[in-house]
Amino acid sequence: MDSVLKIKHTLDALFGIGVSKYLPKDVRFTYSKKTGRIQHVYQNDMLLCTLRIDGGLAITPNFAQILMKSKKFRENCVEVDDDSKPFIENGNSVFCSHITWCGKNILIGSDVPVLHENKVIAVGRAILSSQMMSSLKRGVASEDQR
């Protein structure tokens, strides 16, 4: 399968159908020397994402910001308050009490872009689903910020 097509299908599967149309046209791939599989996706020497062994994508905050043009992608994000922004930018976890809004497509274990005033400040892994994040007022919602 063509590398660009594979990335597009993966983006649509993970974040919603139609998100892949925001993948930049001038992407470059690196491949594993052992397996020949895609390892990294770059645009102008800027890392966009890394393919995981399980088939998922580890996206960077820069790539998440590019994908923010899609309304469907936004449903995979959480927005945080002003107080927690500096801590999250330093790699700390997101707590439920600091979430001001969360998209409805967040599942446990999925990658979650963390927003502050519609700008991506980090990408982490969801500990809770979107329903749990909005109902709970205590506890960790997302961790492992990149």
C-alpha cells in the first residue's frame, strides 16, 4: 500500500473520517531497515508523527495543530484552564478539575491533544473517557505529555 494512503487511512480511523484531508502534501517518510515499515512522517524536517507497533500514531503537538483545521479532530481534544497551562507544557498530567471542555470522541488509551485557547500545548494519553472526564471533578484525566 502507498505510504501516504496508509497514513491517511490511519488518521481517519483514529480521529474521524475526513481528518486525513488536512495531511500536508509535502510529507516525507522514514522506514525501518529491518521490517521496511513506516517509522516516522516529516514535513520540511519537522516530525509530524511516529507509527507505533500496535498500528497507532504518536502525533506531535505541531501535527495536532495542523489537524485542528478539522472539526472532527477537535472532538478528540481537551481544553484546559489558565492555571494548569504552564504545568502541562512542562509535561505534567491533566487533572479533571482543570478541564474546561472535552471532545466526545475521547476513549481510554487514545491520544489526546491538550488545548489552551484553541492552541495545542501538548499531546497525552487518555486515562479516562470523555464522559468520565466531564463528570468527575478529581483525578488524572490524561498523562504522559509530549
